[in-house]
Amino acid sequence: MKSSVLRNTVSILATVMFLSGCSFTEEALWPSIVGEDTPEEVATAAASAAVAPDSIATSSEVLSGLPLLGSTIFEAPGVTPGQPTGTHVGKKIEELRGDLSRLQARLIHHNNNLQTQRNNARSSAGTYHSIIAAMNTRLQVGTTPGNPQMVNGWNKAQEELEQVGASITNLNSLSNESAATSALAAFVLDSAGSTYELRGALDEDHNQLSVLEDEANQTVVILDRLMNELTEDIARTQNYFSAERTNLTALQVAVDNGEFIGGNLGSRTFGVPVPPPPGGPAGLVGRQPPLAIIRFDQPNVNYEQALFTAVSRALDRRPSSAFDLVTVAPARGNSAQIALATSKSRKYGEDVMRSLTKLGLPASHVSLSSTSNPGAQVPEVHVYQR
């Protein structure tokens, strides 16, 4: 596989130097990026992406990629026992003491559940990143397309990531339970406040009630902090899960090709794309230089790496970019033959569109249209930036 990467790199350099414009071969896509860069700079960037992608994670980056969950342990302050006074108020205080004990027992249960879910999410995420790191290392040096060992590793990584997703479900359930406990906490506080208004109390009753009220307030504060951290944990874990699921989809493209394509495009910040050109993207064919052209003149065209490089560099220049894919069919023969060629080209365009979305480009930032052109010798997909 190393030799194939080397051949690709040399081929990129040779092709771009030879054509010095929109650089393509008959076997793969070579992008021409419209902008300040020279073709030699484009070739160098493409070669660098193929040989040593920047997004290969180091061990420290793998560790920092774990979901940033809270670490606070929430302990109940306890309930101070009191001596019975024999009054009606004293009996009410004993009842409130029982309610506070149940409240704190729930708090302890919620804390234990929270720590368990945190540990489970961290453990699954750690195993997931270990698998991904090993796969990235293997893909960096190259392997066979669809290597069964890599496919098995991808499946295991997906299983571990799904365990993180299960933790999100459990954390949401815990959030609902905590909300119910919060209602009990409000009841205990309100009851303690109203007990002061009861007649027939001794000074000792009010002393015990004051201690109980303080402990109830402490419990409520701790419960509120637990619920706040729980909300943050859910949001962070959901963001982590969503991002890594997109990364895993992009990694599947690399496994299919047997080499690392590049970092996930979904990790970028996308702006609002400009509207499509008047008359539709198909009108750009022959009038505006495309960002890249993919010619499908053989059954398997390996275009993902060059396509990713072209799109990634375009987004570096203008994050609000969108991309219009135009399938161009050869306009030769009768109307039936042209219709058949257009349908075939459309399928190639759909494949390219799926490749871009797998690599993380939002579906809202890519469009697909079709046309025919007598100058086309084989089915083509033109990629335009807007």
C-alpha cells in the first residue's frame, strides 16, 4: 500500500506539472482549485494529505477527545436526630425529619447513578478512541481496501460509541428522576417554613426545626448542583456522540479505500451558503472553471482523497462555501441513448454526493443537478464552489 501511496503522490505532481491547469488523469480526479495557490502548491497539499494527514490523533489528543464530564461527588449533609418533645409541633418535625431522610436517600441514589453513568461513558469512549487511534495508525501507512480486520475494528468502535449513546439515555432518565426529587425538596422546605406558624410549640421545637431547615436547605443546594452538572453532562455527551458518529462515518470511507482520506469536514464551522446561480448550477458547465472534475471511464475511480483535499482547501478560504455537483453525460446518439447516459451519469453524481456527506459536509451545503454535453467523452461530475 505504501508503494501505491507513493505512486499516487508522484502521479499528482507529474500530472499537475504537465497540464498546469485543471489537472486530471484518466484514472482519477485531480482537483484544480481556483484561487491564489499555484498548481504546484495544490499538488504539494494533495500529496501531503495522502501521505501524512494532519488529523491523525496523538495519544494526548485521543485523551483530550473524551467527553468532558463533571467530576463532583454529591454527598448528603445528613439528618440530625432530635428528642421527642411530646407536642403537636414536635410530631410534625419528626415527620419532616423522615421526609428529609427520604430526600437525602434519593440524592445519594442519584449521585451513585450519575457516577456510574459517567464512568461507563468515559470507559466506552476511552475504548472507542483506542480502537480509532489504532485504525488511524494503520490507515496512515496504508492497507488493503475493505480489510476485514479494519472492518471488524470499525464495528467494535461503533459498538463502544453506542454504549456512550446508551449513557445519554440513562442520564436523561436520571434527569427526570432528579426533577421529581426536586419537587419533594420543595415540599420539605415549604413544610418546614409553615411549621413555624403552628401554635403550641416549645423553644426546643423551634431549635430542632431550625436545624432541620438548615439541613433541608443544604440538601436542596446540593441537589440543584447535581441537576446543573447533570444537564451539562447530557449536553456535552450528546455533542460528543453526534460529532464522533459523524467521524465514524467519515472513517468508513477511509476503511473502504484502505487509506486515510482526511479530517472530518463536519468538525468545521459552516456559514450560511450563498444562493445558487441564476439558471441553476448546470448552466455553469463550459462557462466557469470547476473546482474539480471526476471522469468515470472505468468501473472503480478512486476520487475521494483528491475530492476531500479540494473541498477542504476551498472551505479554508471561505467557510460559507457550498458545492454544486453537476453530472455531465456525453450528448451522442439518439434521444434514448442520451437519456440512458444522463441516468448513468446521475448515479455517479449521487455516489460523489454520498462521499461528501460521509466525509462530514452538511447536506444543506451540497446540491446535485444533471446536464449533457457533446464535448464529454465519458460520464463526468463537475464540482463547483459557491
